[in-house]
Amino acid sequence: MKPSSIFTLAFLLVAAFSKAQMDDKFYQPNKAMNPFEMKISDTIKLPVDDNVITAFIAKPKQKEIKKTIFYFHGAAGNVTTYQFMTKPLVDAGYQIVMIDLRGYGLSTGKLTHKNVAEDGQKFFDELIKREDIKNTKVYLYGASLGTQVAAHLAKDNVSKISGLILDCPMASFTDIAAHFAPQYKDFILQTMISPYSAKEDVKALNNLPVLVIHAKDDKTIPYEQGKLVFDNASGNKVFIESKGDHLEGMKNNREEILKAIDQL
């Protein structure tokens, strides 16, 4: 995901709107699927409205599954784009549920902030019933833009999950818009509505363990936003300052991150 190209143009348009969310400007879905680099045990298609949401479950080679992780990817691509993050988790013994929300990969439809959150909850409610999931500890993992969905889902399901992982989180849709369009910062902060935001949702997690990963050299989402989310988290929390650029923690700090997830 390139730094400013993902967000800048969209945020410059904010001056044309009042009380706008600019939902579709935050998402850059790609329908082209890359080959999976891990064995996919199940492909699940869930009808929602007139659309279909798709998720893929990858299981580790070992019979005993440590944990189940619901993974919500970033703004660009689809689940296959982020295998550099998910494959190490599978290799480390975690069962991963990778979700492509509306418009991404094999999923159909058009995204809004509202239906992204609603669809995440519907998929969670459906999959949590599975024997191979409900008998494990369940964690939510959000990457980049996916941190908004993961944090919001965690807030509404604290009693059903065992931890939350936020990799390079933005503080809110509004905060990242203001960052990429500083000339409109005051206008954005006064008029743009974030229907939910990680920096607020983490305040309601009680004692739920939270792991935040962020790089000081992140050129896509400012390090300060990740720190704000971490500082606002109410429960047991761990912060890993990763090396490199945006979402490069799993590449540059793999052992440290996997150890933290294992202990979460």
C-alpha cells in the first residue's frame, strides 16, 4: 500500500462535503486474487443483503490449534495481498480467518463504513458457532484500515474474545483524513463524521488484552496515531515499536510479534 496515493485524492475532496463520511474514498478493493501460499481448509460465503461476503480459513499443520485469529486487512487489495502477514501466523500454529468484505476479492457489493462494521459482526456471529472456532481462544487482528473494524468489533464482543491486535492503527477515519489533507484539517475535524474510531472504541475494552504494533517510520499512518490508540486502551496492553515502514512489522519484528501474540 503506497503512502499518500491511498488517501490523498480522496481527502482533498472533503471540502466539497458537509457532515460527510466519504465512505467509498477510504477503500481500494481489488478483485484479482493471487495464489494462496498456505493451505485453505474452508471457503465460506455469507449472503448479506443482495451481496456475498467471502472468508477463507487456514489451519496450521499441527493438530492442536493455539488460537483462532480473525484477520481484517487494509484498504487496498484483498486477503491474498496480505499473506506476508497471515502466513507467518499460520506457520506459528494459529488458525486464521481471513475476511474480504464487500467489493474485495470474491466478495461482492460496495463498501460503506456502516456496512463494513455490520458485515464484520455478521460474519463473526456466524463463524463463532463453528466447533473448530468456538473451542479455541478467539482474537481479532486489524491491519491499517482494518484496525477500525477490528477495534469496533472488539468493543461489541469483549466477552467473546480473548484479545485484540492492532497493526499500524489509525486513530479514526477523521484523524487520517486530516493528516493527509492538512490544508483542510480544521474543516475536516469540524465536519467529517467517524461512525466509529479505534481511539474511542479501545476505551471500552475493560481488561481485554491489547497488542499495538506501529513503526516510527510509518509513512502511511503516523506513529502518533498508533500511540494514541495504545494510550487510550483500557486493559492489559503491549506496544511493539516495529522497524521499517507501514505494516512491515511481521517482516522485521516477526519473532517479537509472534511471541507477544502467544503471550496475549
